[in-house]
Amino acid sequence: MKYSSVDISRILNNSYKLDLHGYTKDEARIELFNILERIDNNKPGIDIVHGYKSGEILKTLIRKELKHCLIKDKIHLDAGRTLLVLDFKNFKK
């Protein structure tokens, strides 16, 4: 899906912020699933800083491996940051 810069700004301004620097892959996966299970449905996304200089492990986890029914889309903001766009329409806690 294509997003305008206005759409991305709106999503970012209201998103949950998460910095995964220093996390192992397993720790990051657990943290992300915990957040996805408890996040308020008024949050349109999760703005994730995963870094890129120390390797590609967290970046690959977020951009390629991570799957969850709330994740509608993934926007690569830059080399070390990804925005998960969420959709609560079919999600039941």
C-alpha cells in the first residue's frame, strides 16, 4: 500500500515508540508480541528503532520475519527504523 507523507506523519505522531537497541532477537520478538497484545486500539502504529550498524538481525526480524494479525503494513522509514501500521478491525483481545 502507498502512503503519502501526510499519512505517515499522522501515523508516526500517534504511534507507540519502541527502541530495540541492545535487545537480542528473542528478547525483541517477546517484547514486540507483548506490545502487540496490549497496545491500545487508538494507536495506529508502532515506530520501531532497530538499528542497522551492529548487524541485520533485528532489522530482518522486523521487516521480514515478524507476522501478527494486527500488522497491516511495514514502512521502512530509514535503514534503522521501521513503522508497523496496525489494523484493529479483525482483532479480538
